[in-house]
Amino acid sequence: MRLVVCSLLCLSLAVPVCAQKQKREPLTQAQMDKIAEAGIDPNARVGLYTQFLNEHASAIDALAKRAKTEARASRLNDAFEDFAALLDELGDNLDTFSDRKADIRKSLKTLTEATSKWQITLRSLQGEPGFELSRKEAIESEQDLASQADRLLKEQTEYFKQHPDEAGQDRWEPK
């Protein structure tokens, strides 16, 4: 009897786990390895995320030019979700580097240039029922990241004018 009860309990716990939606990973294993290799080098990490987001934007642009089908809409939905996830992940990295007072002005300049291109890509495609929500979320994430990058670039330019001896640092060290 106990065996039957234990078996039913285990089975009831296993069903919800199998039914959960699998989380998509926006980066390939090779891209994750490159991010890991960059370690705590702030400019390298921001540069890699910018590069990967450029690749995702190019993929969205290529998908947008295809004939309208359900498969295209599904792939665009996934692409927009991946793009938004990467934008949010990069924003989290910027927060960390900002808190450390890492000098990321060089990569921020590249990032701010890229965000304007991404905005054009995201807005040029009209929403369709299959991906309208994910497109809107990607646009919002892009706007958040663009304003964050602009703000950080201004803050860092001012900070390193006042503290020229700290320019080029990866993190702030108490003296």
C-alpha cells in the first residue's frame, strides 16, 4: 500500500515539472563561452553583448523580409523574446559595472550607436498577431537600455573628468 501511495505521489510531482514550458536561451553555447572568457572585463563583456545583439537584430531583419506565414510569425516571436532577454541581461551588466565605477565609456559609445540601429529595426516591422506582444516588449527593453546607456555615458564622462587617476579601471578600489 505504501508503495502505491509513494508511486502516486512521485508521479503527481513529476507531471508539473514535465508540463512546464522550457526556458529559451538567447545565446548559443559558443556565445556563452565567449562571455565567460571575458570574465569581469567590463568593456569586453559590453562589446560582446553589443555584437550578439547586432547579430540578433540582423536575424530579425532577415525574418521580416520573408513571406508572412505562421512559421515566420513564430520565429519572429522567439527572436523578439531572445532580443529582449539579451537587452535586459546587458542592462543588468551595465548596472553592475556602474556600481563598480568601471570605466566603460568606450563600449558605451559603441552601444549607444547600436541602440539607434536596433530601434529602426524593431520599429520598421509592423506588428502581427503572432509576435505583437514580444515586439512591443523588445521595443520597451531597447528604449530602457538606450536611455540607461546614454545616462551612464554622461555620468561616467563627468565622473572621470573629476577623477582622471581612475580612468581605465575595471572596478573602483578604496584608497
